[in-house]
Amino acid sequence: MEFKDYYRTLGVARDASADDIKKAYRRLARKYHPDVSKEADASARMAEVNEANAVLSDPEKRAAYDALGSGAAHGGQEFTPPPHWDSGYEFSGAPGAQGMDEAQFSEFFEQLFGRAAHARQAQGHARGAGPQRGADHHARIELDLRDAYLGGERLLSLRGARLDAQGHLVHEERQVQVTIPKGVREGQLIRLSGQGGAGADGAPAGDLFLEVQFKSDPRWRTEDRDVYLRVPVAPWEAELGGPIEVQTPAGTTVQVTVPPRYKPGRKLRLKERGIPAATPGDLYLELSIALPPAATDAQQQAYRALAQAFPGFAPRAAQGV
């Protein structure tokens, strides 16, 4: 996926004010609008200009985009956003809110912001006089998998942005107290009533929706309520079998019996040891062999003795070697 340098597309500096961005957009819209432009690639260029303006004219999306680093360093190059890159950024609109036609946006935009970031909802544009409920907000948050097992209170920091009186971007941060429900799943929404945008003329504030993501961890992964835990075993444990102790994502230790005769891809199922619920998920132990290092002369000699004990062992026989 190619990185899109939105500042270069609009021809503005990275510290451009909101007025600078608006002027640049209007100038390019007059140049490339398909109804008036004589440029051969006017439609494609106009789509690029619209996308750049959709990000840079929105303080929240612009702040998140800037966090990825200098576009000049990535423009035109292959780019993959880091996992959970936008965790902790607060956006206006409820999760899943859609605005402009998604076909107008590039894969780069969709990968960064997704459907939820397309626009401030219609509620933010079609306000009339009188009391108006505040806009809903949304943000993705990262939790430890252990939080899903235990629940509890968390104080989380959310990052946002606004424009100052001169139209320049100002970064903001606020903290919210969140009750993490036991059994929360990835992708689940936690609703904080009244924590969204302020209401008008005495109307109540909107709500804040927090979308749960689990912190990336090479030790485990989740599928709905099932948890898959990587468990290294010694060669003798894999071949001979026997009891081993395993620490679960919940922080507890369980004893399980490894069956003899290791098979690649073998899983051991611990029923109802996954994410808690009325119907809990299962915990699957994915076994892999960990080879001990031969750091000393005695350890190296042990490997040589092992080779002599299995003279007919051909690990590459399946490859025809």
C-alpha cells in the first residue's frame, strides 16, 4: 500500500493553518473539478484532493495522521500502518458512522481511518436552533488480555485535537475512568454515557464509545471468546509426554499432561478456560518444540550422543534429501 502525503497533495506545509488548507483546496478544486477542468486526469486528481482535504481539514483525523510521521519520508513508498496505530485517538461520530461514499477514498485512507472516520455524522451538520444533544465520540483502546478475564477499573488517556483562534492545530489529551467488564471481547464497545461532545443550549452531552482491542502479544491470540496460547515444550516432553505447568493469560497456573509422540500443530483444549461469559470460550494450548542451546562442552557432547542414539533419523526425508 502506498503512503499518501496529503500535505504534498494540497501543496501546503505541515504546519499550515486551517485557512491555508481551505484556500489550497479551493484552488485545486477549481483546477481539477471534472465539470470545468480540461486536464486528462482531472477526476483522479480531484479524488486525491478531496481525500487529502477530508483528513487535513478535520483536526482529529489530521492529528492522528501526523502521528504516523513525516509524509515526506514515506510519500510514494510502500507503507503498512503499525498495529493499533490509532489506539487512544478520540474521533467525533459513533463507531460505524458513514458519510461520504467510500469509493471516493483510497486503500490508504480506509486502512488508517476505516468507515467510522469518514465524516462527522449528519447530526453534526444538520443542527438547527434550540437545544441539541452533543455528538457521540468514539476511540479505540488497548487492553491486556488479562483484563478480559478479571475486569476492573482503568484510567485511560485519550488524545484529540482542536483548532486555536488562528486556525492552527492544538493537541489535547484527557483522561477517562472506565469500568472494564469481565468477559469483554475484542471489537466490543464500551459506552460511557455523557462523555462525548457537549450539548447545545442545555441539552445533554453525547456518549463516548470505546472499541476494545487487545495488546499485541506473541504468546497468544483470540478468536471470539477462544484463546490460543503458544506453549514451548522440551524435546523430551514432546516425545515422551508427561505433566507440565502452564501459566494462563488470567495469571493462574494449571497443570496439563502432554500426550507422547509429538505431532506438529498439536493443540490441547482446556474447556471453558477462555474468555469468561455465560458460555465461556476455550483455551487452546498450541505446542511447539524448544531446542535447548548447547553452550557447554557437556551439552554439546549430549547432542552428539543423541545423534548416535538415532542413526537412522532423517529429518529431511520428506523433502527428498
